[in-house]
Amino acid sequence: MKHNLILRVISKVLIPIIILFALYVQFHGDYGPGGGFQAGVIFSVAFILYALVFGLDTAERVMPVNILRILASLGVLIYAGTGFASLLLGGEFLNYSVLASNTIAGQHLGILVIELGVGVTVSSVMLIIFFTFAGRGRT
């Protein structure tokens, strides 16, 4: 891989901004456009850019595929766990109203947790797909 100094410097500046924007989209999704899916894709784009600039092997050392598999499962567990928590508290599956003493606070808490689970799952699955396709043909 050819080392392009300008591309590396610009990437080192852009990647933290991309991750910060992903976090903004993640936690602003309750109040406006955005949410877990969009934030997960934006977050994974930061790592894909890192892999394209610094190499696939370096990116896999930063974010190993085994960790990504665990994170993908964890995101699904967060989503399902929120549903089962609402069931255990006397509501229907994914009825967030029972998650807090105040109905509106429960709705906000529930959607934030659900969107967090979606974001974690989407970002890890996107990176798993990228690493799988980008790593084809390697020995």
C-alpha cells in the first residue's frame, strides 16, 4: 500500500469528527431525524475510512472481527432485553411507558436504549461485512 501523507493527515482529522457526528445522530434520534441505524452506518464509515487509508490489517488490529461479532450480538441483546424488561415490569413487549415512573420519561429512556442497541448492531455488522469482502483473496 502506498503511503500518502496528505491522505493520512486529513483522515486523522476527519475520523474523530465522523465519530462525533455519529454520536450526535445516535443521541439526537429521539428528538429529530436520525437514530441507531443512521448512526451505526456513520460510525462504521469512520472505521472503513481508517481501513482504506491505513490498511486492512491495521484496522483489524484496532477492531478485531471477534469483538465485532460480540458487539453485534450485544446490540441485539440490548434491543431484546429492553422488550423483556418492559414485559417483566407489567407492560407489553417494547412498551417503554413502564420503564420509568413517569410515562414520558419511560418513553425517552426506552427509545434511547433501543436506538443504542440498533446502532451497535448496525455498525458492527457493517464492519463485519466490510472486513469479509475486503479480506477476500488474502492468505
